[in-house]
Amino acid sequence: MVFLRMPSVVQMTGLGRSTIYRLIAQQQFPSPVRLGVRAVAWRRSELNEWSQTRSAASH
């Protein structure tokens, strides 16, 4: 399983940090996984699924 940290998620999605957290709060973006006390990351597979459903919904 591949995990991506925030800078990679921002680059992959083109979204800003605050937008990502707002979408998480609205349950419109995958939730991060806690890696440690102060570290979170996202599963690449969940981000890929989100990206595919987002592009399909916009067309």
C-alpha cells in the first residue's frame, strides 16, 4: 500500500491544503490515515478513486 503526504496530495489533486481539509469535513474527499502522533497520509488508491469519480462527475 502506498501512502502520500500532504505535499504530494496537493500536487496530485491541484487543490490547496485548506480546500482538501474542507472537502474532508464535507465528506467529499478521502480521509487521511494517521501514521503517528503528528503525521497523516492518504492512501494512493483512495485518491485515484476520488480523482476518477470527480472527473466522471464533471463531464
